[in-house]
Amino acid sequence: MENLKIRSFAEYKKAYKKSVQDPEAFWSEIANTFTWQKKWDKTLEWDFRKPEVKWFQGGQINITENCLDRHLKKLGNKTAIIWEPNDPDEESRYITYRQLFVKVCRFANVLRNNGIKKGDKVCIYMPMIPELAIAMLACARIGAVHSIVFAGFSSSAIARRINDSECKMLITANEVYRGSKKVNLKEICDKALEETPSIEKVIVYRRTVEPTNMVEGRDSFWFDELQKASQDCEAEIMDAEDMLFILYTSGSTGKPKGMVHTVGGYTVGTTYTFANVFQLEKDDVYWCTADIGWITGHSYIIYGPLAAGATTVMFEGIPSYPDYGRFWEIVDKLNVTHFYTAPTAIRSLAKQPLKFVEQHDLSSLKVLGSVGEPINEEAWHWYNDNIGKGNCPIVDTWWQTETGGIMISPLAGITPTRPTFATLPLPGVQPALMDETGNEIKELNADGRLAIKFPWPSIARTIYGDHQRYKEVYFSAFENMYFTGDGAYRDATGNYRITGRVDDIVIVSGHNLGTATIENAIDEHEGVVESAVVGFPHDVKGNALYAYVILYNDVEPSDKLIKEIKDLVANTVGPIAKPDKIQFVNGLPKTRSGKIMRRILRKIASNDTGNLGDTSTLLNPEIVDEIMAEAKNI
Ligand code: WTA
């Protein structure tokens, strides 16, 4: 990793310049530091109009050889993963690189014994335990494509994702601890499995001793399978552009988008960005609090840190259990040096009495990170003052599931930071601010839509099974550019601040939620004609959801109905998608072409009704006053 690191601001500027002037030479040099099964012939071929991006063609590389094998000689006895359980009284687990290597190889053979081959899709629905890391790496070892579904999602969300990519296997755990609760994951899976004909085998890790319902011939236990597996497993030969994983993210239509990442570019991109943004030293302990079910966990708990030979912490629990000091207790106990979390967690912890922080020694900390949504000024300062004690640079990292790795961020201790700003693009990233008519805004001190002009290695290559949609969502807003869906402001010195989504995705507690998916769930209720869901500002979650719901004439609004609608959303999408507020309305503001004018609904939900803008193009302008008058009672 040392040979990848930029060490000064001058070096950053030099690297950036080179990456723009000669991207192929720039990335070739970086890629050369990795372990390839065969070197590539062509560094880059791309055309955003098609769209098509191919990095390191002709090259062959297995990410697990980069995360595991290549470290064995020098770092075999170094801790790769420190696992911290939900319950502080349970033992932490320390897994060295050598131990992890053996576990991954062995489980890779379990996959093979169960008929999984290169290219097969495997769904993983697991809690934050080391076996989740082992399962994903085992897939990568044999070239199976993992599709990890966050273990807070509902049965129908799992089934939709399994069916979209026709997964052959599901790996899960019987139960999961989450704070003071225990959730039966297997039961949730069994319900999903009623609708997933492609699944042939289910492997179940026993996290608890409770009896588990198992289906003969289909289900087997992790430990029983291990007994039958050898621990020798050669890494599969993988072309650089072979699929590594699919990860679903919300879209503006109801259907989740299966973003496809490929081996070569993703390996190079995540490792390079990890090394440079966080600037770890040899014995540092790095902790990213995300769940592996999201891209942050894929890229910056597992692949990036392991490829860089770091010690990465995996935490099973939640920040509030057994009390609000849990994060700080772990930092203290494990001597965490690098701590990476989301603004929503910072805001919720900042609300608690400071004694929860002060009880713990945080002097091991060197670098703090933020990801997932814009960090507001107050949260930034609280984090800086109380956690970093003014001594730790904060890296506010902007990126997306689609970008695979960090795109705009300070390099810790190198790039001057500015509260609420993700600052400057990493080498290889060429951002552009665009106006609504599709022209690039070249000025400083400007607001616009954020696009990227040139490919970077870890860009998602397609939406699984729907390349046309990939083109429409990301490459049709602006000619020959990737559109991020975010708005941004560029200051006088070229620093970027991300201002939030400009599409129908709302980020609630750092989770991306497509409003269309939630509307579809609400519309399933037999009393509902139609609904519209928008986000509104919330002081802890960043955004919360507000649902406007039209009922059939013979259905009376009631608290019971509100509960039914919320439960329906929790069951079809997941508890995180429950609307905070539901307003029953007689109609929705619609344009003459029948499109709901969400801009107006967003303003009403945010109680920002001073200037609603032009409503004259509405089919039914009178409905706006009616909705506004009743919104006051919600
Ligand atoms: C938002 C998470 C402001 C943004 C890695 C983006 C951010 C979406 C930041 C992607 C940040 C992420 N500042 N906004 N530092 N990081 N976002 O796919 O709107 O879960 O488009 O990836 O989160 O969310 P996703």
C-alpha cells in the first residue's frame, strides 16, 4: 500500500494533473502494484454514449489473491479482521490474514461442493459477523457473483433481488442480535424462498443456539458443510471485466437497480482510494461502522482495507446499545485510529449527554471520516471538537454505489478541509457542474448538477439485466457524461460541497430510498387509490419521509389505517422506509401530462410554503391550498 500513497498536497496536485493528462499511464502505474494472474493488454476502452467502459482488458486478476494470498508472507500473522459483537460481554474475535485465507478457501470449497461455479449468483443475507466477510470472499475466490442484501430488508425485498439476478444459492444466519432485540433471519428468508424458484441451496450459519427450521435437501448448516470441505482452493482465473458482485440500489422507478461491479477496476479503484483518503500507517486500526450490506461496507470494510493489508473492524451491534457510549467504548478498547461513520449516526450521538463520550479514552484516534449524505455544519463541529478533539482531520467522502469507490474527498492530513465540503476530486476523477439545459458551468462559486466527464476504474459497468436503463439513468441527462443524481456547489477555491439528491431518491439515515418503491408498497393497500412520497428535513435522520395518500371514497382515515400503511411499507421494503408522516388527501397536484408535481409536495412537507413557484401549469391548482391547509394538522 505504501507505494500507492500520495504524501503531500503538492504530490496530490501532481498526481491529479497526470491523471487528467494521461489517465491510462496514470492508472497503469497504479495497477502495476497489484497481483495479476496475467497483465492486461489495453488499459482503457470507453464510450459514455453507448455506454461502455472497460479497464485492463486482457488482464486477469482475482481480488482475493490481492486481499489475502499476497499478504501471507509478510502479514500472515497480522490481524485482518477484528470482530466486535453486539453484546460487550461476548468475546471479540481476532482473525489474522492467514486464518482468514484458510477460512475463505475452505468456504469456497463449500460453495463448489454445493454446485456453485464461476458466474453463478449467490445471495448473501447475513448479520455483521466475520462469516459474512468469509462468504463474500469465498464467492470472489471461485468467481461466483455475490449479491449481498442488507439484513434489515424484508422477505419480499430479498425475493425481488434474488429473482432479478436468479441467484442459485442463499447464505444466511439463523438469527441476528441487534441491540436488545433478536431477529429471526431464517424465518424472513423462508418466506422469501416461497417465491424464489432459482434457489437450489441454502446455507445457514448458527449465530444462536435456538432451533432452526430447516428444509430437507435444500438447507444445510455452515458448520456441517465445513466438515466436508478441504482448505485448499486455488483462486479462479478471472478476466478483469468479469463480474465481481451485484449490489442493489434504489432507483426512481419501483424496481431496484442491480449495479454490476467487475474485478479489475474495482480492485484497483477501492484500494487506491482507501490508501490515499485514509492514509493508514502500519499498525493502525481502522473502523468503518457501515453495514456490509451497503457499498460502503463492500469497498471500505472488506475489499479496500484487506487489499491494502490493513486491520479492519467489523461491528455487529448498534451505536445505542447497551448505551450511547458504545462506539466510543469500542474506539477505546480496540485503540481505533481511523473511524469512519455516517452523519446520521453523528447527529444521533451528538444529541446524547457528553458524558457518553467523556467516559472513554479516544486518544488513539488520528483520522475521522464521514459518508452517505451531506454532513451539516453543526454535526461536523461536534465530530471535530468532541471526537477528534480538534486533532483529527475529517475526511468527508462523497461517492455512490455506482462509483464503487470514493470520488471527492480530502486526503487525510494532506488536503485542507472545510466544514461541509467534500473538497477536491481524487486523482482520476473529473467532475463537472451542469446547468439544467445541459451546459457545463465553468465558473467557481457556482451551483449545479454534478456529472463526471471521464471514466474511473471502479465505475459500475451496467445495471444487471437492463443496460438500457443504465444508459437512461446515468448517461442521458448530459451528453457524454456520467450523471450522479446529486447537486453540488463549487466554492472560490474549487472545493465541492454536495447539496443532496436532485432526483426521486431520498436519503434517510444514510439509506437510499426510492420514493417510487415506497409508493408502490402503499398503493398495495386495498383502501388506497394513489400516493406520493417525498422527503423532508429531519434533524437526526437527515431526511424523513412524508406520504400523501388518496383513499377510496368509502374508506375513512384513521390511526389504524396509518399503522396498516406503515406496516405494509415495513413488510414490503423494510422498517427503514416507514414514512414519519402520512397525510390523507383528496387529490395530488398534477401536471397536464399527469405527472405528480413533487416539487410542491416537498415544499409543503418541509413547511416551506412561502414560494411554491409556478403552479399555473397544474391540472388541479386548487388542490394545493387544500393540501397545505390540512398539512398543518399532521
Ligand atoms: C449521498 C454511499 C454528501 C449522495 C457511499 C450520493 C453524500 C448518495 C456523501 C449515494 C457525502 C454519499 N456528502 N452526500 N460525503 N456521500 N452521499 O449509493 O447523495 O448508498 O449520491 O453510496 O449518498 O449513496 P449510496
